[in-house]
Amino acid sequence: MKYITLANNEKVSQEILGLMRIQWKGVDENGNKTYLGLPVEDVEALIFKALDLGINFIDTADIYGHGLSEELIGKVFERNPGLREKLFVQTKCGVVSTSEGRRNSTEGSYIIECVNRSLERLKTDHIDSLLLHMPDALFDPQDVAEAFDQLYNEGKVRYFGVSNWTSSNIALLMKYSKQPITFDQEQLSIVHSFMVDGEMSVNQDWENSIERDTQKLAFCRLNGIQLQAYSTVVAKINERTFIDNPNYEKMNQIMDRLCEKYNTNKNAIALAWIQRLPENVMTVIGTTKVSRLEESTQACDVRLTAQEWYDLYYSTGKKML
Ligand SMILES: NC(=O)c1ccc[n+]([C@@H]2O[C@H](COP(=O)([O-])OP(=O)(O)OC[C@H]3O[C@@H](n4cnc5c(N)ncnc54)[C@H](OP(=O)(O)O)[C@@H]3O)[C@@H](O)[C@H]2O)c1
């Protein structure tokens, strides 16, 4: 496992265990599809396997299963005294879902309420990293900065970050916030690579040249913000993986060749592609299976050559400038 050094010389693993899918949807006794969650023993097994593999960072959010993901993690902590202290726990807030409807929010009082509820569910007295989950068109940077200060001063949150935000809004928040913005979590994979595409298709009339925040990679690098990639093997949101998917035949053929060369598996190659970026991007692994977690962490042993990286990149049909 490779480690990233944060402020205070604290070391966190480059690979993160993502615990969104433990919310697991099933059919309840009334025949309705609803979040039932995986058995707590399965979640426990995933977390212990992660630790065995050198992963010391877990990711969740208050909206995963309407709090169920955090609750399950809290149960695992309760069953295993001392486990919490071995892990860097990240959660997120910012999606309001009430009987009135659903919206995004970064209101300071709302952030504080969310953290207090997350602490209860997670059965802990502090969150290591809090991300603002979604952009908010009504965002007031001063209000957020004050909420961050309060949470930091009360010892409830140690590091702060964002997810799915534009570079400009991060810069705006940084201008007001005394607390550093340490993390930015974004969707990134060989297929969903808009952050890279923007840099590789600058100033063209191509689809990939459309501005989708093409400055994100350089912005984070310039400002010392640690990027985290999510949905690293998902083809498109709500679609299944591109691994062994006939829609991505050329990429899978290249992956087969690389698996043989590096004596590894395709999940590891997909993560190694992200980790090869100069930003040392952290990769969130969202599997519910211990065996897949084990396979994915082999990415740390693979360093793709520049040619292999570009071969995979262009295998999805992107044009070359
Ligand atoms: N900030 C955000 O807005 C945001 C959004 C989404 C997710 N996230 C975070 O990122 C984490 C990962 O996201 P994710 O779960 O969407 O991404 P992911 O890790 O790319 O996808 C995992 C999914 O792909 C399946 N999978 C993986 N390898 C496979 C293979 N070789 N063959 C068939 N299926 C395969 C997994 O199933 P198995 O369980 O069978 O392995 C799982 O359903 C989440 O847990 C969450 O923590 C954040």
C-alpha cells in the first residue's frame, strides 16, 4: 500500500474503502424496494480486510441508505473496541431530503446539524474528514467558513473538503475558510475522464473540449488539495462496470495484455491508471466483496508506462490533439 502524508505528518492510505454500497437495497416485508443494508458481519469483514491490506481510510456519507451506511459502520465500531482509532473516517453532508422535497444545502447551521447526526450514527466523537457532498447554487462562503471553524474548535471535525464542486467555488471557499480545504472527491476513471480530457483537448470544437471544469487537476495540484477518485470502474453513472463489458472491447483487450505483463487483474489496472496521474490521486474502492477488495489493492504494485497509460486512455475512442 502507498500512503499520502497529510498535515501533522499523518499518513493515510492511497486506497480508500468506499462504503456506499453497504446500504444494499432489497424488498421489505410489504414488497417495497428499500434500503435494508448488508449484514453487519459482512461490513465488519470488509473493514478488517481493508486494514489487513493496509487501507486505513474509509468513506461514507449521511445520504447513503438515508444514514444506514453510517449506522452499520457505527455498529462495527461498537462491536470492536479500539477499531475506530485505527481508521481515518470520512463522511459527507449536503443533500437535504425531507417531505418537502430534495435539494442541496451548504447552510452553516445545516452542516452542523448533519455532523451531530453523523457522529451519533457512527458512534464516535469526531470525524476525521468532512466533505461537502454537492455543489450549492445558494452557497455563502462566510457561513460555511464559520461552521467549519465551530466544528474544528469543538473537536468534531479534523479535516475538511468538497466533492463534485467546481474549481472556482473551491477557490471562493478557500478565500473565506481558515480551515484548509484538504480533499476534493470527484468521479474519475479511464472512461469518465473529463478532467483529463479537458487538458488533452484544449481549444477544439470536439465534444471533449467542452468546458467541464478542465482546470480541476492543475487547480488541486497548485493548491495542495488531495484529489480522491470515485466510481473508478463504473462505465457511466447508473451503468455497470466497464470491466469485461463488450462496449469497451478495445480497452479490455489492452487490459488483458497488461494483466499478463504485471501478473494482476483488471480492477488493479483500472486503479493503477488513475494512480499513475502525477496528482497521486487517492482511489475509493466501492466493492462489497472481500475478494474484490484484495484484487483492487494490487494496483499499488503496478506502475504503468506512459505508453500503456495513453493506450488505455485512447482505447475509449478519444481523439488525439
Ligand atoms: N462523492 C460522491 O458523489 C460519490 C458518488 C459515488 C460514490 N462515492 C464513493 O465512492 C465509492 C465507490 O463508488 P462506486 O461504488 O460507485 O464505484 P466503484 O468502486 O467503481 O464500483 C463498484 C461497483 O462495481 C462493481 N464491480 C467492481 N469490479 C467489478 C468487476 N470486475 N466485475 C463486475 N462488477 C464489478 C462492484 O460490485 P461488487 O460489490 O460485486 O464488487 C460495485 O457494484 C462509494 O462507496 C462511495 O464511498 C462518492
